[in-house]
Amino acid sequence: MSTAIDRSKMEELKEIVVEVLEIEDDELTDTSLFIDDHEADSLRAIEILARIEKKYKVDIPQSELPKMVNLQEVYNVVAQYADWQD
């Protein structure tokens, strides 16, 4: 699925991720891997998912977590469930 990126939504997602991962904003790129590059664990992944669900009032199945390996993929998954249009 190819999604046109809404940079403001991407920035909102980035804020959530850097807060949960306890890293600096400039450490996270759209494609840096949460586990390999930022030492995230499964509990942090669940926390990211929970905060996104609360902020955007969407339900995203935990089965989507394996896809959510970086900011770009988080955006793609959230866009699908939040019905963000191009």
C-alpha cells in the first residue's frame, strides 16, 4: 500500500515514538528500526500502539505490531486503520 505522507501526522507519530523510546528527536528517522537502532522491546511497542490508539481513537490489532518496525511503517499501519486518505 502506497500512502501519500501527511508530514504533520508523521510528526505527531514521531513525537509519540521518541517519548516512548526515550530518545532524542533527531535520533529517529522515518526508516530507523525501533529494535535494532533504538533498542526497543515488545513492551515499548505495545505502549506506542496504545498511545496511537488513544490519540487517534482507532483500534489497531496487536497482530499489526510486527509490521510496525519503523516510523514509516507505523504511519502506514495507522493510516490504514485511521482511514487517512491521500
